[in-house]
Amino acid sequence: MKIEVAKSAGFCFGVERAIDIVNNQIKLKEDDDRPIYTYGPIIHNDQVVEELKTKGVNPIEPNSNLSDYEPGIIIIRSHGITRQVQEALEASGFEIVDATCPFVKKIHKTVFEKSKEGYYILVIGNPNHPEVEGIVGWVLGEDVSVIASPDEARHFAYEGGKKICVVSQTTFNYNKFQVCVEIIKQKGYDIIAVNTICNATSVRQNEARELSKRADMMIVIGGKHSSNTQKLYDICCSECDKTYFIQTRDDLDLAIDQSIECVGITAGASTPNNIIEEVQKQCQKVLNKC
């Protein structure tokens, strides 16, 4: 029996950058006694958020009454925020430190400029995800829709006569994005499609798919609210019947029989390396007993 860990498992560039920004602010706190906040959880990983709380960094939940908090330094999470929220934070006296993933910021700029040029904006992604909420918040005006699946693309209808600019949540499934774009094109709309899916996401998803084809069992590690981890889980489930979604080693309860020759492990973009290593070691202990 063997354990194979996906090379791309763990922090992506945007998440690692956000954590580095927070840690830098913690170091600077020695010379600045203002409180440090993050707007929402800095990343979708409960363990990381709890650890940051022990260092004096607390999240302000979205839609909270900002007047309830002492103004201080607020770090914008990697998912980004709406233009309206940014303006509200500034007006409330917070110093903003922007840890938004640069790839997400690029989408903000795209939808802002294209909506200013008169395009209708169509976002492909989860409408309830903070990244998508942030993207929608940078569209000028009300000409914007969000669809989350090919089925919703088939039901999409727009009669305003504007050209349509299609963008995507950075962690959306690339194959589904292509299908959605093709469905919209077939409706006869005048569109431009900007592939805003992060390359690291595509690499991670493709690697997970190939690994799950080889593995007899797949373990997908990530936060319960992590969109990109859920997509990895869905991909692995399509290729491997024995696929499990866990957050930490404590969630690991494996029933391994002699037919299992390869256990594959992958992890979402917000999963720290130490959690991946702990899961790997625990799997090895179980395998050694078989």
C-alpha cells in the first residue's frame, strides 16, 4: 500500500500572501496599539482563524455594525470585498490593509471597466460566496447576473440589448465554465468571455482528477466553507467511489481493507501544510496496521 499526496495540495499564492500580510501586521503591532481585524475570516479555514485570534487578530463578520468596533487596522480577506463595503470601512475610520488575491482584484477591475463601457456583466460562480459577492459589488449599475451551473446558463435570458461580458469565480470548475460560456454563445448574445479562473485552481483540479483515477481511496482536506475544496471533492467523487472530505486529522476515520493499494490525498487552497502532514502521518499509521 502507498500514500500519494497531490503536489499542488495546500496554500495557493493568494492565500499564502494573505497570511503573510496578517503576520506582518502582527509584527508591526509592537509599535501600534490599535486593534487588528480581518473583514470576515481571512481564509476559509477554521484552524487558521482560531490561531490568529490567539495573536489578537479578530474577524469582523460581514454586515456587522461597524460602530460597534473600535477603529483600527482591518485586513481585507483574500476573497475581496464590494466597493460599498470598502467605502463604509474608510468612512468609519478604519485603516485598510488589502490582502485581496491579485487575481480577484483583476476581476474587480474588469467588471468595473466593462460595466462602465456599457456591458452587461455575467458572473459564473456561487452567488453566496464572498468572492462572487465582492465581484458583483464592483459592477457599476444593476446590469449584472450570477449563474452557478450549466442548467442556470440554459435558463439565462437578457433582453436589454447590451453586449455581455462573462467572468468567473477564480475557483470555479474550468470545464463547467467552458460549458456555460458555450451555452450562452448558442443563445446568440454578443459576448466576450474572460477566463478569470486562477491557473493554480485548474492545476489543482486536474491533478486531483488524475490522482483519484489511480487511487483506491481519496481524502480531500479543507474547510467546510471552502468552495474550492468542495469542487475538489466533487471531482474526486466522480473518479473514486471511496472519497472522503475532512477538515483535520481528527475527522479521519478510515476503514481500509486489503484491496486498498493506493490512498490519494489532496487539499484545498486554504489548508495549511501542517494539517496535510498530520493527515498523511495518520493514514500511514493505519496502513502500517493492515
